[in-house]
Amino acid sequence: MLLKNPVTIVFDPSNKVHRAAVHALLKRKTWAETSLRFKHDPEYGSVADQVRAKLLLWYVEQEEARGMKRAKRVA
């Protein structure tokens, strides 16, 4: 029997499908609901830690961008 390594992709928090996969992970505590497999960045302890951290940073950046747009409208 031959074992194949799953095809892995780089996690992109701006990709809606990637965010949905992480949402399922956070909700169900398993990757079973998605066929996506993300590459592990050795800077992080695990893929789950990696996607959580990157997703949180992405959401913070989105909020900051919205805040800047609001500030421009008010000014």
C-alpha cells in the first residue's frame, strides 16, 4: 500500500474558503469538514495555531482599515 502526502496550500486569510475551513475547525475542533490542508509554517507550533494567529491579524487589519475609512468620511 502506498501512502500519499496530502496536497497542502498556504493559508490565505483573505480567501473566503480558507476562512470557512478555519471557522469549521474552531466550531468543531476538527479538520474533518474540509478537504483543505494548509502548509505548516515552522514559526508556529501547529497549523491550528498558525491559522488562528494569521486570521486574527487579518481581522484586526480589516478593522483598522474600516476605522481609517470612517475617519476620512468624518474629516
